[in-house]
Amino acid sequence: MRLNPARRPLLPRLLLGLIALFVLIQLVPYGRAHANPTVQAQPRWDSPQTEALFTRACADCHSHATVWPWYSNVAPISWLVQRHVDEGRSRFNVNVPGFGRDADEAAKEVRSGGMPEPTYLPMHPEARLNAQEKQQLAAGLEATFGGKREGGEAEGEGR
């Protein structure tokens, strides 16, 4: 005896629909063009330690040296990753001239635990900073980018 299609169990049909939707959203191009922009400026870090802490905890979203993990090519996760990188680069980017103007705000975010973002840490445990590292990174950001020179450029810009 054959079941009426309307009487087939809902779960297999729902699962098939979700799989089809997952395949279809892979066709949406946003979030998969992962060419890092050309580096326009390099900071003169106050110390190798500040540079290492920044690279470990901040560079993926706040520089043009983003390391794109495999899951950044799979929608819908790719959309979230791309949005986080786009937002991070627009707020504070060490590879763009004039980036130093937001160093104080970046240091405050690091000290308060707002950066690195809590959603970033599960997949990037190396970015987790202890209290001492947070303080060192925040102080290093202020020392590298904090002071203003004539012409409005922050210290540490360019190389």
C-alpha cells in the first residue's frame, strides 16, 4: 500500500527542504570573495609584544592580513564572518592611513573585554587574552597610535 504524499511523515520532507535551502544559499556570492586589500600603511609598533598581541587577537578583523578559515566559505556563516571583518576594518584598520584616530576607543574595548568579540573566541581560542595581556595590548595601542603629530596624523602611522 502506498502512502498519500500528504500523509508522508513531515520530518523527512522538512529535512529535504532544509538541505535544498542550504544548497541554494551557497549561490549567494556575499561573504566569499576573500581577497585581502592592498596594505596602504604599516604601523610602527611600540614593541614586538604589542604587534604579536594585535596579530593574535585583532588582525583578522582590524587589518588587511585576515586569515580566512574554511568555514568563511560556507553560507550563512560566510555572511557573518564577512560582516564582522567589514565592520572591524571600517572602525579600526591598522593598514589604512589615518587609522590611529580610533586607538583610544580600541584600547577601551580591549580593556573592557569587548574585544576580541566573544563570538570570535570559540573558533579562535588563541585570541583569548588574559587580564595582563589585555592591559599590555591596550597600553601598546595607545603608545603606538595615541599621540598626534602636526598635520593630524597619529604617531606610528606609515613606514
